[in-house]
Amino acid sequence: MTTPNSGAGFRVAVDIGGTFTDIALLTEGGLIHQSKLSSTPADPSLAVVEGVRQLLLELSIAPQAIAEVLHGTTVGSNTILQRKGARTGLITTRGFRDVLEIGRIRMPDMFDLTWDKPKPLVPRRHRLEVAERMAADGQPVEPLSEASVIAAGKALVAEQIEAVAIAFINSYRNPAHELEAEAILRANFPQLLLTTSCAVLPEMKEYERTSTTVVNAYLLAAMRDYLQKLEAGLRAIGVAAPILVMTSNGGMLAANVTCEKPVLVVASGPAGGVIGAARLGIARRDRDVIVFDMGGTTAKAVIIENGRPTMTSEYEFRDGISTSSRFIKAGGYMLKVPAIDIAEVGAGGGSLAGIDQGGLLVVGPQSAGAAPGPACYGLGNDRPTVTDANVVLGFINATALAGELAIDKSLSEAAIRRHIGEPLGLPLHDAAHGIRAVANAAMARAVRAVTVERGRDPRDLTLMAFGGNGGVHAPDLARLLGIPRVVVPPMSGIFSALGMLAADIEHTALKTVNRRLDDIGAADLQAIKLDLRRQVAGQLAADGYQAGRTSFLWEADLRHEGQATELTVPFEGDDFGQIRERFIAEYLKTYGYRDTTPVELMKLRVAGRGLRDNRLDFGDMRIAARAATSRSVVRNISFARGEPPVAVDIVGRDALGASARQGPLLIDEFDATIVVPPDAKVHRDAIGCIVLEFDA
């Protein structure tokens, strides 16, 4: 696979969602084009290749003119969700075979007697022990037994294992035994895909390190096969450009690096939109925002402070939903990797609505996806979704979506009547409002998870909404949470793809310190930083980014002495006072009190970025016009249960200016719809964002 290109040329960004695949194309002249088509869940690369082919044909662009393909992929998350990863084995230190199942000895819900622990990705019979031991200080206690490694390899090969994770106790201090075991296995069993914990996560805490390494091994085959298939498909249509993949922390990695460390891109999908929102917020001089991304399958929320997304060093993947909450553990597979701190709920446009065994209306987390899709698609699903409720109430066009996807409103009405209205004895519109209300409540929980639960007041922030359904539901969330302002960016329906055009190449490195902050001298800190910087600078240089085109962001993981979890704070320079002050302030915001015990520096982390010459500037966007879906000028919308529908004007984004206009109003675009309720005023800012402001 080829290396990144930071020069001129056309750039394509592709985001695969559970329902739609979104494409943004940036020309050499800075003009942005867009496309949207249904995803192909059986083989996601098909929609990517076909969408790129159609867009190039439509714009009369030669495939050879494409300089880069930027990609946000759900392959990692879907592989875990569907349990379709490689047959994976684990080789570990004698006595640590059951670390994966012991985990943290916690439950996500203490009072749920029906809860079952997630099945390990590696069953016990495929978790084998070898003779070796490193002490906590990195000194060898027992040498690695080559015979035991070969015996373990033979046993796993006999079980038709495809990938092997190697995770030894204390290897973060001294990786010699892991590297030796890897070399032995490569020499004797070259067919195995191997991953070592020292390469993936050189940190203390054996459960987190083992779990992350196992997930990486589990995904190796799927990610490699997918990216090779995608590259072959693009080459078949004449696109030979390098592929860059969005990482979970909002950077970009070359495809060949992604194939080696797929665990870094499990949360790739929503990261592009978050990075785009951060860049757009800076351009608007609005550096503190809540990001709300509602697509067809899930809704995500992230908080951005001072222009930077809130980050986490770990999260759990469970049932397609990831969470970094400190209070909900053991519900999924632990991934201790840098990631944007995202709260996600299974409430999207395609989320299915129904009645549970207790007779209550529920929405999600199951989704109709792209196939068969909502009932209105007419592709075989007769159960109602959030999209069907929005069609019935008039919030979205009742004849077509994304330009060419024909829909049938009568199918939405029939589904809601049969599965919701008749069982609950509700009229059609009341049942549809009920679906929206339940979905909105779930999405409000996601917003609270990244604000109230972290000591932030949502009423002090702006809600930036995007995704195909973001502009339809954001006004309701703002009303529920007391948020005074909603901003909907240009090209909001494909904004995650657009955001990738504003991302940089990024590599990370970390060092476990595990010492009291008071016991570390400035020289110690400088030595650690120099080593980490050297590592990352070498990786950036291999990508073509030399010293003049790089930047480095530093973070420290700290805790009070005796505690088991850390908080991450950014810092600049070598000022210990700044590190301590930021940790104490973050601790107070997060937990609501001050602790006077000594502070420990657990880890230092650096993110090195290759600064791209052709990164999208949100302050100077030029967007190619594209016809909206609706051909009507007025639509009847039911804004509230029990109230008659209101005739609402339908306009394009360009019809609005700097002067505020009172709702109700419907802004219809090719990729999305924006609802302006009667109690809101709306205007368009200088960048082209739609800004809704609510009466106090």
C-alpha cells in the first residue's frame, strides 16, 4: 500500500455509516462536491467504490487525478459486533490465562440479575501459558522457555488458529520476552498473524493490556482483507491514490499501519465529524461546543473545550455502543487506546420502535440499517423506525431521501399504526410523536453523559448538530437540556466525511512513569519527552513530514496516590506546576471535590501530527450547489402532540441571511433537513452555518 500524499490533487473522503455511505470530494481549486448512497453491509467497500466512481463520472474527473482517499470505517466495530474476527489465540505468562475472564470483577449494572458477561474473544482452550517471568521493575525472574512457546504454537495451529496475541506480565517494563516469543513463532509458524502487547499498549494493568492486544489480533485479518479489497476495487476504476484511515482519536494513519494496528480505528466512524466540528468551532470563534451526530443507526455526543475534543485513554465496546464512563465497566471489550471521548446510544433514523413485554414503547438499539431499512423504503421491513415517525409528522420529505432514494409515506403510516398505535390505542400522529419522544430522551442521555456527568453545564454551551438526522432532532434536544443555541454546519448530512478533509496524519507514543510528581525532576521529564518525540518524529518522517511540518501535543495521565484510575490533562513545556494545576482543576470538575493526597504521574503521552498543506479551511469553504430533495414549497408539520399540523415554508440554506427569521421553517438540502420550530429564530452566519436561537 502506498504512502500518504500531502501535495496537490483531488482528495476524496468517505464515511461509511450503518445506513448511508457519504462522500466528499475536494478539488484542487478548493470546491467541495458531495454524494450519498446506501451502504452495502455485506461488503462495505462496494458502496465506497461505486460512490467514488459515480461522483468522478458526474464531475468528469479522471480517476488518476485523485491524490488521496480518506476513509472512516466501521469494519473494526462491525467485526467485533458480529463476532466475525479471526480465530484468535492468546499466549501469556504462566498463571495469567484467565485474566480476560476475571477482568475488573465489576458489573455494568449491579442490580441486573439477568446480565451475562461478554464472551471472551479467545475461549479458554485457546489461551495457553508459557514459562517466563519479568519482575515489576523489568528484571528477568525466569527466562523464556523456547520449548513452551513452540508447544503453544503447535497446539494453536492444530486448533486452526489464525491470529495470536502475545501478552506477558510486566512486558511494559521490559518487552524482551515478548519480542523473543514473537521471533520464535514467526520462525516456526509463519502462517500466523501475530501481535504483541508491547507493540500495541506498553502500559501497566495486565487486563487492559491483554484485552487490547487480543482485540487487535482478532481484527488483523478482517482489516487487512477489507483494505486490500478496497484498494483493489479503487484500482479497478483507475484510482491508485493512497488510502488514509481515520483513527479513533481523530488523526489519520496510512493503510499499511492500520493493517498492523486495527485496534486504533475501531471508533473510526464518528471521529471525522468531531474533528470537523472542532475546526469549524475555531473558525466561528466558538471553541466550546457540544457535538451531536445523529445518523441512521446511532447518535453520538462529544464535548469540545477550547477547540479540542475531550479525549480518553480507554473505552469499552459493547453491543455496537462504546462508552468511556468511569462508572459503567465490564459491559464490553476493553480497548485502552487513545480515543475521542464519545457517548453513543442506539437511537438513529433507522432505530426500530416497538412495544416491550411490559407494554412500554421502546426505540432501539436494534436498527433496520440500510437493508431492509425503514418501512418507508418498501424493501421488506414492516416495523416502524424513527425515520418513519419523521415522515408521518412531516419533518422529512415524504417522497425521497438523499435525492434519489424513493420512499412511500403510506408504508410508514401502516407500520406505526400496526405496531405502535393500535397496541397502545393511540392515533397515528400521537404514536409517531411517542417514537420521537423516546428517541429524543435516549439522545439527551448521551449529551448529559459528556456534560453533566463530567461537571459541565450544557446550558453554557452551543449544540453543533450534524448527520442525516441531526438537524431534525437537535432543536428538541436543545429544548430538553436548556441549550440556547444550535449550529448546523454546511453539508451537515455528510459532515463526518467533510471533517476528514480537515484532519492531520497523527502518530502517538507513551511512556509509563508511575512516580510521585514531586519526585520527578525537570531533567527526568525532558529525557522522557525527548525519547517519545524521537519515536513519533521518526514515524512522521516515514510518512513524508519533516521537522518544519510537524507539531506535538503532550498529555499526562495523573491520579492521587492510592487511586486506581487516572485523569488525562494536556500540558505544554516542562512546567510541573502547570501539570499539577490542570490535574487538580480537572479532578474538581470531574468529581466535585479536592483531594489533598500526593499526585502521581502515571504516563506521558505525545501525539505527533504531520501538518498537511491541503487541509480544509472551514473559514473559506466553497461548496458546489446540489439540488435539494423536496420539490414542494410548503409542508404540513405536526410539531406537538395534540396540536394540529402547521403549514411550514420550505427554503434552501441560501435563502437565509444574517438577519434573524422567526420559525417555523424547514430548510431542505440534498443531504439533510433542518427543522426550525415555532419558538426559535434562525439566521445564516458568515461561514454558511444555520444558527437557531431559542427564546429564553
